[in-house]
Amino acid sequence: MKNLIKSISALSIAAFAFAFSYNTTFAAVISTWGAKSKPAGVPTDIRAAIMNLTNWILGFVSIIATLVIIYGGVQYLTAGGNEDAVGNAKKTISYGIIGIVIAGLAYAMVIVVSTVILQA
């Protein structure tokens, strides 16, 4: 089980690093070094930059929470009727669901702050 957790963690970190390294915004910035105009897709407003960062972070948290739910499902399927293993699997699934709910609430709070409070 520990090897499965390590594998999932390593795969998530690798996917996250690949997504950041192959960003089209980064490619646009490199291709327009020395240009007088702003490259397409690069936010100049601080609110847009914060929203982009928030979307990346909350997306990553949601992916991790989904993987936790899947891991809990695998634990539940392989429990074999053992009550302790079933209890641990249910806890894992609950933690994953709580993670998704918290990520959704955090996203809602960022939207509220960026639209209501910062627009005034």
C-alpha cells in the first residue's frame, strides 16, 4: 500500500511539473522577449494573475482529492471483509470528499472576493 501511495504521489508531482513546464503562456513570453507589446494570454492585471494561480492550485488540490477517493475505493475493494480495513477505506474516502468540498468552497471564496470586494 505504501508503494501505491508513493507511486500516485510521484505521478501527480510529475504531471503537475509537466503541466507547468509546457505552459503556452511561458512559450509566448519566451517568443516575445524584446517585443514592445504584451504577449497573448499573459495577464497584466493582478486580479487576473491571482485568479490564474488560484485556478492552478485548486485544480491540483482537486486532482489529489480525487486520487485519494480512488485510493479509498481500492482499499475498500481489497478489504476482504476485514472491519478495520473497511473502516480505514471509508475514512480515506471521507477525507477525499472533504478535500473536494474544501477546494470548491475556497474557489467560491476567491470568486466572491475578486468580484464583490475588489470591484468596489
